[in-house]
Amino acid sequence: MAQTKDYYSILGLPRDATDEQVKRAFRKLAMEYHPDRNQNSGATEKFKEINEAYEVLSDPQKRSYYDRYGHAPGGDGGDNMGFDTFEFGGLGDIFDAFFGGTRSTSQRRTPRKGQDISVKVTLTFEEAYTGVTRDIEFNRVELCSVCKGIGCRPGSNPTKCPECNGTGQIRRTQQSIFGRFVQNATCSRCQGQGTIITDPCPQCKGQGREKVRHKLTVNIPSGVDNDSQMRLQHEGEAGYYGGSPGDLYISFEIKPHKFFLRKGADIIMSVTLNFAQAALGCSLELPTMDGKYTLKVGPGVQHGKVFRIKDKGFPKLNSKSRGDQLVIVKVQIPEKLDARQKQLLEELMTSLKTGDEFAKPDGDILQYLDR
């Protein structure tokens, strides 16, 4: 005779445990050792053992017999003791057994939000600065214009699926090494909907939705950049079964300007001065996004000097403030000189202080580049 198993010890219970304690102990251990959840070696055998213990201790007659003789009727404690019809499948079936009802894995006709759509819009540098109204076109899925999303020919309605009787799922039983497993599977005929369409709409072929080319006028604010994104609610694809439409997300690609660069809300440009202009100073008529601007450059300006023109940059999104325009000075040293120019510079060189001077880089430009 094989060794008798201690089912109370297997479930971690005293011999006077109540029915509710038996149920709670089994539920905890079954969740821990179920093969769907525990892939460790020995988990399957442990789960089978837990099943055997629960089958005996949850049945008043079998438990009484076990308490008296040390094994259940029809077994000696060493085989599977008649548990071939023990019906637990996936983890969902364990929940069903204790909490009642049927866990439906079907995709019933419950409202669901539609898919979001992403569209990229290309703007010129000037359009990004001023803002623009733009017509955009894109493909999206909308409710069928004929059946209004029902999927049936106008005048008819979906009918209950005869395969699953409207539940959207089929219950299947499978024999395994530790008992009979019951699994809920999505009905293949209605695809989990619980209803079928016998007279489909001729426009959408029963889908209730159709792809259309949609045109939309969008007001793009000033100040957008390559990393900006606009969200238009409910302009995405149609929802499912009365659910709200998805959203439309618009991203931007800004074309480069011929001489302006942009960093955040600031506009950056450079201006080249000859040696005389840098030494004597000058007035420069500069372009800005709002028109011409006169910049006065004092004598002795150094290469790399940065002038900041306030409020001549891009408008800042969601703000009334603006960026600045930064003008970087480049002093051009002539590579070739004629005889007269060379003579003048030699005279100038002898009259100026000579010697090597060293200094840190210009602070203004470093502060900006570190931002």
C-alpha cells in the first residue's frame, strides 16, 4: 500500500478547519502553483496534489471517510483517487469557481474610443513665425455613411449568434494529466460579439466603418517649432459601438531660412565686418522678421561679439512674451592686399601697441552657447 497523503498538511490546515477555511486555502495555493502562472519544476505535481486534497476535504462525505480511514473512498492514498474529472482550467476558471458567474473573454459591443491619427505639416520659417491657417487632408476611418455604424442593411438589425447563443464565447473541455480542464474561447463565428449580421450593408460590407479622405482647416498658432505638437480632440478615427472618436495629433517640420537660425524662441544671425568697420565702428541695417532694423556698432568691436535685439524673436507658445534676435559679429581679415593697402596697414601697425595678449573667450557668446 502506498503511503497515505496528509491532505490537511498539503493545504496547510488544522484537522478541524471549516469549509470556508478549506476554500480559502485552496484558492491561495491554486493561484500560487497553477501551471499558467508557475513555471518552476514541480509546480504541476504540487498543483495536482492541491487539487486532490481540495476534492476530498471540500466534500463532506469524502472528508468524513478520509478522517476515519486515512484515504478517500475508492483509493488507497497513493493514486490520483478518482480526480480525473476535476474541472479547473486557466486562472480565470479558478475565479469562476469561487466567485460565481462566467468570466467572458469575448469582445462584446461595448463603447470604445477610436484610434488616434498623426499628421505632419511642413511650414516655412515665415509661416512658423506668423502662424497660418492651413487645409490638411488625411485618411481616417469613419462610421459608414449608409448604415451609420450598425453594419446591417438599412432596415435590418444584427441577430443573436446561434453558435454561442449570444454569449460571445464557447466553453471547451480538455483532458490533462491532472484532471479535466475547462477553457473559455472566443466564438469563431461571431468573433466574440455575440451577434452576427445576416444582411450586411452594401457600402461597408458589414463592417460599420469605412475609410474616407478627410479635409480639415487648422489654425496653426505662431511660434510652433519642429518639436511642437497640436492635439485636436475627436478628429481621429470613429469610435466603436458608440465610443468617442480618437484624436488628431499634428507635428511640424519647419523649413530652414536662408540666413536665420532658430534656437527656441530666439533668432540667430551673423554679420561680417571688414577690418576698418570693426575698428572705426559703423551703422548696419539688418533684416528681422518684422522688417529692417538699424544696429549701431561702436568702434573697436571684437570678432565674436554678440548683440541682442530684444523682442525680435519668435512668439513663445502659450505666452505673450517673445524671444530675441542675436547678431554675432564676424571680423573679416583680408587675405590679399594691394600695395597701397599694405603700406597703410604697415604704418598702422607701427603706431599701435605691439605684443601678445591672452584672454578668456567672450563671455556673452559663451553664456548663450551654454544655454
